[in-house]
Amino acid sequence: MGSQERAGRGSRNLLKGAAVLPLVAVALSGCSEEAKRGWLPGSNDMTNNTEALSNLWVHSWIAALAVGLLTWVLLLWCLVAYRRRKGDVGYPRQISYNLPLEILYTALPLFMIMVLFFFTDKTQRQVDQRVADPDVKIKVYGKQWAWDFNYNVKGDKHYFQGTQAHLSPTGETGVEKTLPTLYLPEGKSVEFELQSRDVIHSFWIPQFLEKRDMIPGHTNFLTLTPQKAGTYQGKCAELCGEYHSEMLFNVVVLPEDQFKAKMAELPKGEVGDEYNRKPTTKNAN
Ligand SMILES: [Cu+2]
């Protein structure tokens, strides 16, 4: 077999591969409806914030692609139009200090950054807007390696105290049904007060498109209204030690009456700062 023939077969195989790619992509994206809803774009109505977040993301990508395409076209055009031709000798004509051009390529990126900043800031302000009197306040504690949820429904307090996943009495670590479950009411405003008992964690519900750090001795807030009943995944998004990968939780959004019934099943009261890990005097290093 000649090398040319081999090359021909190689490119044919490549073509075949390229033809199969879209099919693979379709097969991969053909997962359950539940999984699909978490991906952008298309999770516009998970919470009252997801539409704004999703729009910012998609429009930033469109802007970035437009700038990228223009840059590539100009680059390729320069490469082709001003290539070295047969018979060319020496250096091409040297040009320097073109003031209008320098002003342009300083001002244009500055303008683009300002536009991105404007929309990011606008969306961030909108999403982080706190509600004066949320329907449910949930004080969430991250801890190595589990979660505590303190619910406060207009003064009625209930709590869930998580056990460390790897110490689960059933021994089934990382299994969905053994994970802590965070209950949320559909269509009601929820304020999360995020705390940590030990090291920095991060509260993340991927399908809600929001994530925020939990820092010892500092309180962060997230305010949102879940809009779709269903089960979602929650994770710790900050590498926080040996069992970080097991620091998972379920999020279940329920209609209000079912949410209230769930609250009634939980013990009354709260688990507060008294469970925080005490600072040690000796240097851990
Ligand atoms: Cu963590």
C-alpha cells in the first residue's frame, strides 16, 4: 500500500469520525430531563435569578465569539495578504508610532471591558438583592464534611444536623439517599445565611447557577425563590479536606404544604455556633 493511499484512507476515516461526532453529542445530551435542565442555556426558570444569570452568560459568550471571530479574520487576512512573496528581500517596511491606531487599540478593549463590567455589575446587584422579610430563612453551616440546616419559617425554627458522610452508620458513602437533604418551598422567597464551622467551604446548587463561599467567622447571603418543584444536587465547591468530594446534599423543592409537613417532621430548635470547631492554640503545621 502506497503512502498516498494510506493518507487517503486516513482522511476518509477522519471524515467518518467527524460525521459521527454530532451523533455522539446528541446521544450524550439525550440524558434525563432532570440532568438537561441544569445546563445552559435552558435553565431559565429554576429560580427567580436563573434567567438573569443565564442571559449574562449567553450574551457574554456571543460578545466574546464576535470579538474572537473578527480578530481571527483580521489575523488570517494579514497573514495571507502580507505574506512574504517570491523575490522579496530584506525586512518589510517598518512602521511605528501610529497614534490613531494606538488610541484605537487602547480605547476599544477599554470600552469592551466597560460594557462587560456594566452588565455583570447590573446582574450581580439584581441577583444579590436581599428581601426585607423572606418567607424562609435558612442558616446553613458547612463543616468537614457535612451540612447543618437551620430553618426559620417566620419564627418557627427546625433543624437538620448532618453527620459526616464517611462516618455514615450505614457505611454507604456518597449514596443519594444517605445524603443530607435541604428542603425548599416552591414559589417562596428563601434567604440562605451561609456559615462555616471549621474551614472555608462553598455552598453550590449547580442547577440554580449560584454558588457562594462559606467562610469561618463571616456571614454570606444568598437570596432566591425556587420556581420549580423537583430534586436537585448540592455540593461543596471549595476543596476543604480529605472527604471534600463526599460533601454532597440533596435539594428538594416542594409545594408549600408539603414543605410545611417536612418542617413538622424535623426537630424543633437550631444548631448554632456552639458546634463550631474551637480554635486550637497549638500550630496545626
Ligand atoms: Cu467543604
